[in-house]
Amino acid sequence: MQYSPAPMLDISKIKAITLDLDDTLWPIWPTIERAERALATWLGQQAPGAAAVLADRQARQAVRDHVLRSLPDIGHDLSALRRESIRLALQRANEDTGLAEPAFEVFFAERMRVDLFDDARPALVFLAARFPVVALSNGNADVHRVGLSEFFVAGLSAREFGVGKPDPRIFHAAASSAGVAADAVLHVGDDAALDVLGALAAGMQTVWVNRGEQRWTHALQPHETVATLSVLCELLQAVPVRR
């Protein structure tokens, strides 16, 4: 593969930050696993048949695949996909499908209980003091419910917008919500394809948060790669605090 040289980060152009959430500010899979355990416990008491369906990996995947085939328009909406998967599991177990909503709320409440990476909150304090920061996620985390709304001027998710990263439209909408052009935005995220390549295609500068020492395998490259958000803050140390 022909690799392009890494572009140079131009700090003087940055007027706003768009920031991924899952696996950038907190590890997502421990959160999801805890939420799924809470859901399984609740369903075990209220709808044991559906609990058995969702406890079986193959059956659970078959339910999810069926929902995606039946309702392809919700593929970008992880909340709707989860809710409808619960509803179908209840239906297949001949149990009350009206339990889908309260069951999803049990899951969602736990999904909003995130454990931040140690560098996340200090980095948010630093970034929000210098730039308008917009949350930009394909997931269904809500910065209000996770207790971080004070650091963000706006939040945009694939569920709300109708398309997700790497579609340039969601990046452009995030830039607009910060009141700047796309080329004045620095996008920060952990996913090489969704975050970095998506933001590059949208005309943004990019920082790849590579906490796991992964190898970069794409022709286009990020403007910077950091192992932690603390390093990101060091890169932006020269930016003055907003008045």
C-alpha cells in the first residue's frame, strides 16, 4: 500500500473540537457488559424466556440480524436496535412485548454509567477552556446522562442525525453546531476508519487516540497520533484560555 506522508497539525487553524466518546473518553465494552448483565438479571425475573433467548450467543445474533433485515432504517440507531431486539426476543418466547421499553431502560441506565479513562476529565477541562467542544458519536451515550454536559456546547449522534461516521454530513453538522467551518475543526477519536478517515474526508484536521498501540494500516494518515488525551493537551498547550 502507498502511504501518504502524515499532514502537519496546524494549531492556529483550530477553532473547535469534535470529540468521539466510546473508547476515547471511556472503555466501552466493560460498560456494555455491565449493562447486559443488568438487563439479563431483570429479564430473568420478568421474562425468563426472552432472557434465555438473549443469553444464547447464536440466538441473540439471529435476533439482531432479523431486526436489521426487517428494519434496515434503524441500523444507525443503537438504542432502537437494542429495544427492537428485546421486543423480538420477547415475541419469540411468547412473552409480553410491552416489557421491551422498561427492559431497555434497565439496560440504558447502566450503559450511561461510564468509568472514564484517568486522563479524560482533566483533558475535557483543558479543551473546554480553550475551544467549543462538540460530542460526535455513532453510539447512544448521552453526555448529559453520563454527567459531562458542562464540557460540551453540543452533542451529535448517529441516532439523532440519521447517519453516522464516517459520512461527511455528520462531521459537517457537528462543525455547524460549533459555529465554524469544517476546516477549522480538530476531530479527536479512537477509530481509524470512522473517526480519522471520516474527518479527513470532511476536511477536518484529525488526532487519532491510539491507546492500544495499534498499527496504522490506511494510506491517508492522521495529523497527529497520541496514546492519551494528556498528550493531546500537551500538543495544544500554546492555545490560550478563552475569555
